[in-house]
Amino acid sequence: MAQSSDDNSKPKKSESPPVLKRTKTITGDTPASFASHFPAFRRNATLPPNRPFDLRVSVNNNDEASSNADLSNRDWFYPSFVVPHAPKRAQKLNSSDSRRSGGGKHGSVVDQPHRIAARPPIPLTTVPESKPEAAKVVPRHASVPSASESTRLSARRVRLILLVLAFACIVFVPYSVYLRRRVRKLEVENTFLHRRCSDRDNFSSSSTRDLRTEENMMSTSISSFGKADSRSVALYTVVITLVMPFVLYKYLDFLPQIISFSKRMKNNKEEAPLKKKIAYTVDVCFSVYPYAKLLALLFATMFLIGFGGLALYAVNTNSFAEALWLSWTFVADSGNHADTEGIGPRIVSVSISSGGMLIFAMMLGLVSDAISEKVDSLRKGKSEVIERNHILILGWSDKLGSLLKQLAIANKSIGGGVVVVLAERDKEEMELDIAKLEFDFMGTSVICRSGSPLILADLKKVSVSKARAIIVLASDENADQSDARALRVVLSLTGVKEGLRGHVVVELSDLDNEPLVKLVGGELIETVVAHDVIGRLMIQCALQPGLAQIWEDILGFENAEFYIKRWPQLDGLRFQDVLISFPDAVPCGVKVASEGGKINLNPDDNYVLKEGDEVLVIAEDDDTYAPGPLPKVNRGSCPKIFAPPKYPERILFCGWRRDIDDMIMVLEAFLPPVSELWMFNEVPEKERERKLTDGGLDIANLTNIKLVHREGNAVIRRHLENLPLETFDSILILADESLEDSVVHSDSRSLATLLLIRDIQSKRLPDKDTKSTSWRLSGFSHSSWIREMQQASHKSIIISEILDSRTRNLVSVSRISDYVLSNELVSMALAMVAEDKQINRVLEELFAEEGNEMYIKPAEFYLFDQEELCFYDIMIRARQRQEIVIGYRLTNTECAIINPPDKSEPRKWSHDDVFVVIAFDE
């Protein structure tokens, strides 16, 4: 009944799960020292002596059950290394197991795997404890590793074991061979000693000879065994050397994990595998060091020879030196292994020969790559230029062809020079474009290099510090971008550590950017503002037809050009006498030393040359003139003819230039009042006024000219027919701003406009009415050269801006009055300033709005009709008007003559002739 009441008081199975216990049953005698060795073991009962006992150990997870349990369920605790804990069961015990564990029988086993003994239980006598609470062991809840982690751990253990085994093989195999050799030697010595001891009583001569024979045999056997052992070592070394790379390649990634385990515990950053690190290191070595491939090939060759010699020594009877020589012969010539005998030697010789062929192929590949790389470097222009006193051109533009031509002509007198071009183009393309010029460079060498002028390494590649002149070309971009790039190039040039030997000529597109470039470059910088110079030149050519051809003759090196040189024999002479002192040159200025080298163009006649002064002349070349004795001249007086008054003019601008505001200011200074300027282009009128105002032009303050705006397209005939083309005194066809980047398109548009205007004028003005009525030339002779040019263009002077020199022939066929080759004139100016930077001061004054300019004057200003005079006489008479005569053009001739050769030879002159003079602004 008591049992049943206890059963009813217990919770049901569904309400409280059974308490799982781990029980150990131990039978037998317990040593007295057991508890002393294991403190965790504690006896809770006294047993009779010499009686078997039943010791039950239980681990109970329920604290209440352990405290309320009776003596039979007393817990016994062992250390974990005595009775290991079993893993937790994944399933609950069934009802039979729970009943079996809760029965009243002693000695029942709950956990079969932890059973220690199977003897029947012995009743124990309970002894009350001193402490009410039993000792408890708190189970340790360790995290169970996953299957993948267990697999990785096991794989690492296996790899580590393999590494240890490989290391053991490497270390212990040679050592075992050494021990084997030592044992063999000791055995031979032992056998010899036994034989000697057994025959020590026989000291006859025969036995002595036998003893010596045996000693010789023993030494021979020992030496032969030593050789055999050394060959075995060599064979083992070869085998291990062959196997080790594959083992290392397989387990190379785990080596740093073993070495740097502690570092990785501190630093959790990811590290690349060792194979990748080695591959990266090899790649960097081959990329950085140019001779790394060659050294690697040499190392591979030496390794193959040494390794092959070692293998041959292991399988052959030759010495090691002979094996090395055979290995070299197999590497050098793969056919030498044909006479090898034996399987082992043949295998080794074939392997060495195969490696030799592979090395030979690698060597051919390296040589081929080196040659291809060198040829490619030369083809792409990457090699260094070793030159001195050369002219360096930075950049590429449409002006380069004309510039190279002028530089070649300038260097003709010295047998040719060297011109280096550095541009961001392929070298082959640059050389092909230069070859298309079909021009004889007359001994001048043109060297092209591919690179950027903004990179100091590329500048050093073309010997920038040793060049006598550097020309920076404007790019084919808009003005602001082109000038910004030129400014960066100047900054790069100033950053050259070696310094610059020559001066720098910079082509700019906008006059407003000139002060900034000069500020950065300093005294070494000479600027040529091409766009503004051409605009002013077109205005001068419109007012003085034929002036463009004069400028081509003076700026180009084909005819006469400016030179500055000091002549000590002229010190103390007045400029009036210096003017006629050169038979082959025309003096036109003085470089005054006392004023810091200032060039005084067209000085006063009474100026006396002092020590250090230099003379500015127009001559054929710098070595073709020299001062001579003063000639006899006829110092007559000029005819008293006054210049005709200026009359209002009507001028037409077709197109829109970026510097059109500067051109309007030049016209404002040249034209008389009540003149008109018609502007015909596609720019809206409101936008025109805004652009002109942004350019600094005050339209309201224009007093001499009146602006008339017309909007239209210059290549559409009906738009041009709306204009009074027959009433204009001058028509300027400008290279439109929208087409500056395309030379061919711009010239095509200009040529089409020329033909349309000429056709419209011819229909509106018949040939019988093409008589010139220009007010500007009403006071001149009726048959002057200027009037003939006006009649050829049907009353109006048509000036066209041509960018490409190849368009010149097409323009000449169209019979227009004049044209301006803008790009070619700019190239001439750049070449002249590059040869002598002092000439830039002269050009700046001649192209400026104020100061001395170039003029074309009629002969009637200086002489009477059919008067016989020499050129010196005319030069002296022109000084009465404060002018310097530099050339003339005779009647019915095509071009003017600058710096005539026979200046002292008299001839008859006509009023139809004209003279080219340098005079102060009228």
C-alpha cells in the first residue's frame, strides 16, 4: 500500500519526464590508496572487510532527486579521465527503460556502455554524513563541432602527418644509408680480424702475401661499397628532389598556417595563399627587373646541368665531373644521348635532352621577345633622343608642315639641322603625315617621338634641356582650352631640373591669355598670338591690297628676312650713313645697348651708333651681308605731292571670328568717319552685341564706323543676293569660328563664298562698268598696280582667309584680288622667332595698332616719271618722309622685290611702280 501511495504521489510521465542517471557498478576490492589518488572519489558507507561491494556512480541532473535519494541511490563522482562521459542521447528513454532504471533491485545497470563490473550487489551499511548536501558535479556543456569543421580538422591532421613523413624521409633516409654503410664497413673489418686472429700462428711469406691480398681486397670492397653508397645517396637525392616540388605545391598553402598561427590569432585580416604570393613576387620581379627572365633562364640551365649530372652519376659508373660534362652535352645538343647504353642512363639522358630542348625554346622566345620589344619601342618612338642644339616642337597641328619647311630652309646654310617633334600621336602616323608633304628638307633631320609634353619623363626623352629653341604649338581645340594646355606645357618646362638652354616660343590663340603665360614662363617665354595677328593682318591687307604677299616674303626664309648682328666698324656712324652701308641688306632699325637691348625700329637719321649697339637688317641670310664703303648717292628732293584725303568706306565681314572685336577696333583707328562695317553671319544680332561687349568693345563709343548687321548663310546664294555686294570697297571672308577645328571644311566654305560673291558681282556690274570708283585711290595714278587688282575682283577688294596652303592654287584660279594664308604666316613667324627671339619685338611692333607698320606707297611720292635713279637714291629721298624703303614692285610684274641686289645701279622708274616701306603710323 505504501508502495502504491508513493507511486500515486509521483508525477505522471507526461507531466514530468524521467530523471536520467548514469550509473556505474564496480565490484571487487578497492585499494586503500584509491581515494588518496583520486580526491573526487568519496566513500559514503563502511563495508565489512574482505567482502565484495557494489559501488554505484550516478550523475543526476536533478538536484532535488539527488538530495532526497536514499542510500542505495547515493551519488558517487569520478574525474572525467577515469570514467568518460557519454554523449547525450538524441532520443528519450522509453517506458521500459525508465521502469528498469527506477526498480527496487540493487545492481541494475542503467547505462550499459559505462558498466565497470557485473557482480551481484552487496548491501551497504549507511553512515550518516556530516554534511547534509552531497557533492555535485556540474556537467560541462561544450559546443559540438559541425561535420564540415570536423572534416577540415581531420584533413589538416592528415596533411600535417604527410608533411612530417616527408620531412622524416628527407632527414632519415640519408642517415639510414650512412648507418648501413657504417655497419657494412664494420662487418668487413670484423671478418678480416677473425681471419687474422685464426692465422696468426702462420707467419710464412705465403700467408703474409695472402694477408696483403685480403687487405687489398677489403680496401677495394670498401671503396667500391663507398662508391655504391654515394651513388645510392645521389639516387635518393634525385628522387626526393623530383618528389618534393609536387609535395610543396600541394601543401604549400598550409605552411604559413602552421608557422604564423599565433599571428593569425592576433590579426584577423585575411591573407593570400602562399602560392599566390610566390606567383605575384615572380610577376613583379619579371616586370620590374629587365634582366630577371635572363637570370631565371640561366639558373634553370645551371640547375638542369647540375641535377642531370647528379642523376647520371647515380645510374652510371663515371665520376661526378664526367657526369656533369655529359649533362652539359645533353643540354647543349639533344642528339648526344643516342649512344647511351642501359635503361637508367637512357631515361636520364632523354630527360636531360628534353629539358635542354625546353630551355633552348625558352631562350629563343626571350631573344625573340627582346628583339620585338626593341623594334616596337623604336616603332612607337619610345627611345631617347641624344641630340644637342636641336629645335624641339611640342604638339601637333595643321601648321606643322609649314613650320618644318621654314625651319629646313633656315638651316640650309649650315648643311641642315635636327628638328624633334614630340606629340601625343603614334610615331608611324606622324612620319607618314610628314612624308606626305613631299618637301625636300635639304639636310634637316626630322625625328618624331610619341609622348606627352606634360610629362617630365617624355620631355627628358627628347633632350629638352639641350634644345636651342622650343616651340609649343596650339592644339586644334577652342581658344581657351588650347591656351590652357599651352600654360600647362610651360609649367612642365619650368619644372625641368636641368634647366632650359634655349628659349620657348608659345603659340597662343587669345590675346587676353598672353600676360598669364608670360608671368609663368618669365624671360624665356616668347608668345605669338596667331589669331589676333592674322586678324590685324587681314585689316591691313584689305586697306592695302598686295601686302599679304609682302609679308610672306619677309616672314619666310625663302627670300629676305630680319637679322640682328653687331658690327663694330659701324660705331660712331649716323643711322643715315648706316642705311646705305650694306650692299646686300637693308638696315631698318637699331638694337640700343644702353636701353637694355630695346629695338628702335626706323630711328632718327642723326642717331649715332655706340659700342654694343646692333643693327637690324633685312637680308637673304645671316652670312650673306656685311658693311661696305659708303656709295655715292644723289641726294635730291622728293616731289611735293600730298597724300589724298581719306574718304568713307564700306566694308563687309562674311563670317564670325573670335577676335572680331579687336578687328573692329583696328578699323576704327584706320577708317575715316562715316564709314560702314557690314557684318554678315549666322550669329543672331542680340548675341553679337553680347559677344562684342564681353570682348571689351564699347559699341556706343564707335565714332568712325557704323555697324550694320545682317543675318544669313554665306554659302547660300539667295542670302548673298540680299546684300549690296557691288557697293563694298572691301570684302573680308573670315574663317568662321564654328569651323576652326576643320581646316578643309573652313577652306571649302571660304572658297564657295568667294565664287558666289564674284558671280553676283559680275552680273550686277558688266565688264564695261567695272571701272574702279574707289574714293580711297582717287589721287593715285590711273594705271597703278592696286587699281589693276581692284578691277580683277570686280571693283571690290576681296580678302579671303585660307588655312591650308594647298588651297592656294584653287584661290588663284578664282582670280580674287588677294588672300591671307593664315596658318602659313603663323608658321613663318614661329620659325623666325625660334631662330632668333629678338625678332619677336620687331613683329610685335609691325603688327600693333600703333607705331611703325608696313605700307605700299606709289612711286610718285619719291620720284618723277621716268626719272633715272638708283635704289640708294630712293632710300635717301624716303628718309625725308621718315620712311625706310625695303623693296619695290615694277609695272607688269607679278611679285615685289624685297632687298634688291644691285642697289647702286641706276634705272628708270615709272609712276606705275610702287614701293614697300616701313613708316610710322599715318
